[in-house]
Amino acid sequence: MNTLDIEFPQLLLTYLLCLLPGTLLWLIGLRLSRDIAISILRMSLQLVLVGVYLKTLFDVNNPALTGLWILLMLLIADFSILKRAGLKPRYFGLATLIAVASSILFSTLYLVVLVIQPPHYYDARYIIPIAGMILGNSMQGNVIALERFYSALRKNENEYTTYLLLGATRWEAVKPYFQDAVKAALNPSIANMATMGLVSLPGMMTGQILGGSEPWTAVKYQLAIMICIFTSTSMACVINLKLSLNIAFNAFDVLQDKVIAQAKS
Amino acid sequence: MIQFDHVCVTARDKLILSDINFTLNQGDKAVLCGKSGSGKSTLLKTLLGLYEVHSGSISCLGKPLTAASLHVIRSCAAYIGQEPMLGADEVRAALLLPFKFKAHRGRLPSEPEINQVLQRLQLPTSILKQACRHISGGEKQRIALARGLLLGKQLFLLDEVTSALDEECKQAVIQVFTDPQLTVLSISHDALWLEHSDLVYELKAGQLSQIKANEYTRY
């Protein structure tokens, strides 16, 4: 089965659909038309560029070019995670990159090389979408983990210091906050897995079915990718937080203000 | 036991402690007085490595205070603030909290030891079952003191530790620290507490000077 292409005039019809929410929001007094227009424009431009780039990437199918694209995705993710977590990339950039890159590469290669086994394991058509999906989900988890951990430490500075002064090592003193942060980061993934297929049909599966795959093949891909997302997010969060401990504290186990980009309430 | 040698401490580019010199021998009971914001709490916390020393040096038990020797001071000192954080839901759990850490594991105090310490601080044994959020400020201070005593700490750094105590409890706490083995560096403006101290220091705009107890003026 071939996928029915969406012709350009038909695609314009979907843009017309935006008039409906636009009017509704205007009627209830929300003046968001400018923000919505900018977002839709950005999305369109970015996706067109990605489309052009991915087509070239898939046609060329050069491992070095694929690697470069993944590195670019990782760098963007790195800065985005730290910006949203309120931490300074100058201090945490390398640690986050190592944590995210190692977990993404491990999960992607595991899935592609051992599970999917395409004729060429460096096939961009597999590597890039899979790495992208895992990275997108892992990014969210890392933002939650870092943000939760450092805002909890700042909020409970007195408690953390008490643990230290009662003889706790740095690890013993941060452990409760560390566990809470990892739990919060993994909760969405766990909840997502528990309700998958009941509450919503996952995007990747839907995409594959629309793309002409058998539902059973789509289900198997979805299962594999979900487990990889969970593995990768857990690995990245734990490694990221662990590495960050060596940067965020001074030799006397005191959290350094200079590493925090903004005050969190 | 403790020596401050020309110690200066800055925080956020502001000089908090300036050229601090003093020595505390084992068994000394010293009090720091001074206006609010004069750097008293900073001085106690600097000793525990919570503030970085800008210049000068601190030594504890003959060893200079560095990241490597930090555990020496933290393992022999107990810091009790005005509103101590107990770190557990129930009083018994709070009292035994430090024994979960590697440094104190396997040294869990016996029931009679716990009861004896509580008695010395005029605390009923029934308090062990209470929730920490339901006990008073004065009880929290004494539970924190009890924790220090159960850990066998030799040096007590006390920040206004009698502020929430009535006369009877204050006397009990003072009595505990008459032990010649215990060294005390405290922040207090309490006349009774000052009476029982050997050394009184005054901090003025980050500078320390020794005064006589009767020179003390209430802040």
C-alpha cells in the first residue's frame, strides 16, 4: 500500500483550519494571533528545511553526514535542556552532552543493530528518526531531572546542610533529592507506557500505519521504541545528575550559586 | 582545639569577617555577641566549611581546615541553629537519622542511652513518638542537642540555642555543658548563658574582640 500524498492546495486547507481556533480565542478575548502565527510559520519553515535536509541525507546515506546531523541534534538538545533547567551551559554543557550522547547512542545502536537489523546499520533512514525520537523524549526527562534536583536543593538548603553536618557524605546528603528528581523525570514515561494504546494511539505507530505498514509491524516498532526511550531517559538522567554533582558543588560540598543561571522559585 | 588565624571571609563580594584571630582550647566555653548581621553565624558556619575562607587559615585539632580534612571538624562538631532542621517526620527517626550515614553506621545508641540524654535535657521519653512538626521550637533545639550528645560530639557550635527555652530548661542545657570535655562556641545574648561562659567575644562589623562578660550590652 502506498501512502496518499497531500497535494499543496489540500495542505493549504489545513492552514485554513487555524482560522477556527483563532476566531474562538479572539472571541474569548485572548489576543494570541501573533504568537500563533509566528509558531505556525516557524514550524512550517523548520519542517520544510528538515524535509529538504532529510531527503538529501537519506539519498546520500553517508555515515559521516548522518553522524554530523546527530551531533548537531545533540548540541541543540544540550543547550535546550540546560536553558530550560535554569543551569549555565558554561559549567554543565559537557556533562549533559556526555550523558545524553552516551545514552542516545547506546539505545539507538542497540535498537538498530541488534533489534531492527537493517542491511546497513548506518542507514540514515533508521538511525536519524529513531535517534530523534529517543532524544526528543529524553530531553524532557533531563530538563525535569535537573530542574527538580537543583531547585529542591536550593529550597531545602537548610536540610541538605543539616545532613552534611550530621556526618553525611555529599552523596548521602543529596540522595533524597536525587531520587525524587529521577522519579519525577521518569514518571511521564512510565505513565505513558501504562496507558499506551488505551488513551491514545502513539504518533510513531499512527505514522507507520498511514505510511503503509502493517499494524502488527507498527506495534512492534512502537514497543521497541518505547522501551528504548525509557532506557535512554533513565540512563541519561542518572548519568547527567551524577556528573553534575562534580560541577555544582565546591570542595566543601556547598552548592555554588554561580552555576545556576536564574533563581528558581 | 580551634584556631582562627587572620581569617577573612567574603560572600557575594562583600567582606563579612575581617582579620579574625582567636584560639579555643578543649573545654572552653566561649560566646559570640554582636548585632544582627555582624557575622556571628557566618563565623560558626565558616568553621564548618560552609563559607570559603578568602584569606588566613583555620585549624581544628591541629589540622588546617581543607577539603581533605573537612571530615575531621564535621565529625567532631555539632552545629545547632535557632530553628534546627530535624530531617525526619518522627522525633525518634530524627534522633537516629545520623546513624543511617556511613560515618556513624553501627554505632546506634541503646534505649537507656537515649532515655538518659533526653532526661538530662528535660525531655520526656514520650516525645520520641511525636511528629516533629508538632513539637515546639524549644523541644526541637533540645532534640538537636540530644542528637549531638548521642553522636559523642566534643565541640558544640550553638546559635541562640536557648532562645526558645524557659528558665528550667535553660538551666538543664547549661548544666549539660558544664562537662569539662565539651568545648562550646555559641552565639547568645542571654545573661545566664554569658554568666556560665569563660570567654566572651564581640563581633562588630566583621571584626572580633574579646570583652569581659560584664561589658556585654544587650543587643
